[in-house]
Amino acid sequence: MKNREMSGIKVLEEEIPIEVYQKMRVKCGLSAKTDEACKIGLGHSLFSLLVKQEDKVIGMGRVIGDGGCFCQVVDICVVPEKQGQGIGKIIMSSIINFIKTKLPKSCYTSLIADGDASFLYEKFGFKDTLPESRGMYMKSD
């Protein structure tokens, strides 16, 4: 686990506790996840991090996948009152460092950008897949 602190903000590269993950997703406007889903999913993260300020979690992010051929950046979120203050850039910088130093160069890393988040991700080298391909999804409800 690597921890960094910069101007009162701590970046903790560690597994995200279930209760923190569930609260952060809902607070940031993402869909709720069940305890069962969290127990399975969080334990299989390739990389995860929390951003804290004064011991309060203000952001998080994860990388999931097989660690070789395909990975996906997920759960990038910053609490509403801290959005627009560079926290998303801090999260993405840590994730990009993981991708560039720990994953094979041929690993295909993808993400789904909600709303205006695509502008942040473009700054880190992500680009739209259209027209070559189109992202699709299915929920198991």
C-alpha cells in the first residue's frame, strides 16, 4: 500500500471498505450496490484508492479486470462539495500511474464516462471509441 499526502489531502492506495464504498456511490449519484455485490467485487479490484481530507473520504476510484488483456477504470467519484477542485485529477493520476507501471503495454483499458466526466478522462489519454466500436452494457436485474 502506498500512501501520499499533499496539502491536507491524503491518497491511500488500499482496498475500499464496503460501507465507505456504498456511501460514496450513493452520495456521488452512482447506483447503490448490495452487500453481496460489494463483498465479491471489491475483493477482486486490481487497484483501488481513497482520497481523504481531514480523515473524511472525499473521493475514490478503482481498476478492475483480468490484469493482463483487459481492464476497466470504475467508481471514479468525488463528493459533490469537493467537485471541481482537482480531486478527480488526483484520482486519475494515481490510476494512470498504476496502468502505466503495473499493466502490460498491450492491456486494453476502458471506462464509461458519465456526463461531462469525458473531459477529465480525455486529459489522461482516453478517447471516444466511436466510430470503430460502441460501448454497450447489460444489468443483471
